[in-house]
Amino acid sequence: MSVKLSRFLGTALLCFATGAAFATPAIQHWQSASGAKVLFVEDHDIPMLDVAVSVPAGSRYDSKSGLASMTHEMLDLGAGGMDENAIAGGMADIGAELDGNIDQDMASVTLRTLSQEKERDKALDIMSRVLQHPTFSDEILSREKARVIAALKEDETKPESIASRAFYKAVFGKHPYALPISGDVAGVGAISDQDVKDFYRTHYNAARAVVAIMGDVTQKEAHEIADRLTGELPVSNEPLPMPAVDMQIKPVEERIPHPATQSHILIGAPGMSRTDPDYFTLYVGNYILGGGGFVSRLMNEVREKRGLAYSVYSYFFPLGQPGPFQIGLQTKKDQADEALALVRRTLDKFVAEGPTEDELKAAKQNIIGGFPLRIDSNRKILGYLSVIGFYDLPLSYLDDFTKRVNSVTVGEIKDAFARHIHPDAMATVIVGAPAK
């Protein structure tokens, strides 16, 4: 399956700008006969249907490195009496798209198709087979393992890949979030067809599935679609334990030699979860610190004032457990230490003092003013439905977002960052830096 590693939707959705109100999508919800959670937005403006089925089958559940990703990758490489060419050709014949995403927490299969009954029925038939009756051929597995191992070996030479893997290991230690989503060479090489089948039976579970449906169908049709896509998924009562993330990590600085012309620098620590009470406060604060592009403080200090990097950013990646808070930049090797010191000073000051009132006002205007663009397609709304359902966020999430953003204060940002971000206890990874 064509996998797009998701950095899931760290912001939200609808808003008002220049005093005009935008209506948020009306979310209908129910539990299907299979036990799956269903979220549905009915919209007949265009003759399209978007569907996503998400399950807790991300890399945090790997018993062998790369097992979750391999299982997800193989879903559409043979299923329900169709080989991979028949699946791909069947979708192409009707102009439909079958895709997927996987991250640390979840794996998803997504469909986009015309909503006319003939095309819709064929597309849903193929999606149903892929989700509920994958073949997991040993021959295809051997081929895919060789392909993934070759890609992993190539990644071992790329500074950005080296930095990312070292960063997650430094931040999360022995926690499953430290595992690389695509696995490592040894882990992928050890995966058997039985491993894949067992992982599928345990994690592609009807009662844990979330079905998001967006577009040109009625509620009755949406009920039928959800039942069709989940009614024959495996049933498993096996618990899915999740250890807590250690929020207080030891400070570490890892310098990894590399012949690249620039140093790749990542700094961070565990940040926040999807359901953290400080989510909105930290989101707005980070927009000011490094998430707002050219209007962020890091960009102003590092690029605009001193020209030490073309780009510098920060973000929170919220997951079921606290995901990483990360600052990243690339800079010339001979100025890596200068740039790193400046980033640390900027972060220290922000955590100690918080933003200014002017910075907060500008951030709110930009976030709220930009919200309509975040829900300007059915596909984008579908993504939010999946996140809301998977993480049990309130169904009023879209309605409440701008109010929550607008209510954030300077004092709340300073307090939340002081509790969540500790500049003296962060992991730093520098790939391509001169050794000290």
C-alpha cells in the first residue's frame, strides 16, 4: 500500500475571520454492528465519497521492528481472491484511489471514489477485500522485505534519516515510540508470514476500528458502508498495553559524523498527548516559538537576524501518549555550534518569560484567519474525523477550536511551557557536526 507517514493534523479546523462565521461540519456518529466507531459528515456538493478505516496498529505495537508497517504495506498486495494487479487495476478503471497511512499509534486504509452507485460499489468491494481478507502471500512478503531492506540501507546514508532515528531513540529510550516506523534491517529481515498474519488478527480488530465517512451518501448508505467494511474484520480480546512515556529525560548530546556539507540538528523531549489539557495552550505557544514559519521567534532570531539557517522550526507531535516536542534546523558545519547555542538561548528565554502580548495577538489572528484553508476539501475533513474518533476527542472539537485558541493567555503559555518543556533536560542530535 502506498504509505504516507502521517504527522497527523496538529492543528484544527474551522474558524471565523474578519467577523464572518464559518459553519463547522455536522458530525453524525454511531457504533456499527461490528462494534466499530463511525463518524460521518454528509455533503452532496460534489459527487465524491471519501472513507477511512483506522485501527490501533501502529509501530508502537511492533514485536519485531517494522512488523506493523509491513503488515499495513501488504494489505493491498493480494486480497479476497484478487492479486495486487487486479486490485490496482480495478481502482484505476473507475478512477478511485486506495491509499493508507501509518504512524506510531494507528494504521489507516483510505478510499476516494465517485459516489455514483456503480463506481462506489466496485471501489467499496475492493476496499472491503483489502481490509478484511488480505492474503499475505509468503512470496510477496519475501519481495517486500527485500525492497524495504534496500530502502533502509539507503536511509542509513542520509543525514536526515540518521538524525531522526537517533533523535527518537534519545527522546524515548526503551519506550515503543522510539521504534522507527519502517523498522530496521535486522527486524524486517526476521519477519515471517506468520508474524504478519498474527499481527493482523490482533490489531485489525472490528471493535477497535474507527470508520470515517465524508461525502455524497445518505446516512442509511453510510451505515451500510461501515458495516460492509468492518463486519468481517477479526475479533480479538487481546489487551493492548501501553507503557507510560518518561517525561523527564536525561540531557544528552550526540554528534554523528557525516560527509554532508551541512549539519542536521534536532533538539527535543517528550511533549504532549492528543488529550493533554494544555493542548491548545501549547499549540498556540509553539506557533509563536517556531511553528509559525517566518513570523516565529526562532525564525526571526536564527535566520532573519543572523542568517545561520535557511529554515528553523519547532512542533509538537501529539500521540496517544506524549509524542515529541522537536526543534530542527540545518546549517553550515562551521556554524553549527553557534546556531545550536542561539536556538538554546531562544528556547530558554521563551520558556522563562513566555511570549509578548503582541506576539500572542498576531498568532491568534494568523491561526484563526487560516482555518478555512484547513477544511477546504473532503479529504481534509476526513482526516480530522479519523483523529477525533481514534483519540476519543469531543465531537464538538471543530466547533470549540477557535474559542479555545482565542482564550489562551500569555500567562497560560508561560505556565504550560514551564511544566512541559525543560531546556536543561533535552536530547540533541547533530549529524554532520565537527566533533568537540
